[in-house]
Amino acid sequence: GQPSELSALTVEFVHATQSTKDFTRQVTVGADGVYRTDIPADMSGKYTITVTPHSADWKVSEQFYFPLDKATLLEPNLYGV
């Protein structure tokens, strides 16, 4: 179900082989209920993106290869839920 309160999320970008390219964003929800953030234009390679709330009650991770040619949604796969 939908959470009763949409709080800020921590989004970690972890490069597969170059830790100097790792970074974190604190992301807030927009008026439309969508979370958005900016990323460096020169990102390249394989990254694991992990999203966690302030409470750390859950997390969602997915791998992406950059650069991406369009805006991309991070959607959880609900295995075993």
C-alpha cells in the first residue's frame, strides 16, 4: 500500500569497480508525489543504486549501466513479498 507520509529518501550510487565515482543524494518528493534527483552528466559504467528511507525500515537496489538515453524509473522487484 501507499505510505501515509512521503519522507526524504537516501539514494546511493555505487560504481561497480571505481569507488571514487560513488556518491549519495538526499531526495525529497515533489508536489506530484514523484521523487527526482539530478546525476552527473558524465556518469558511465555499471552502478548499483540503493534507495532507503530515513527510518531504514526497507531498501530497494537495482543495477543500471550509464549513460542512459532517457529518464528511467527505479521500480522494485517484490521477490517473496
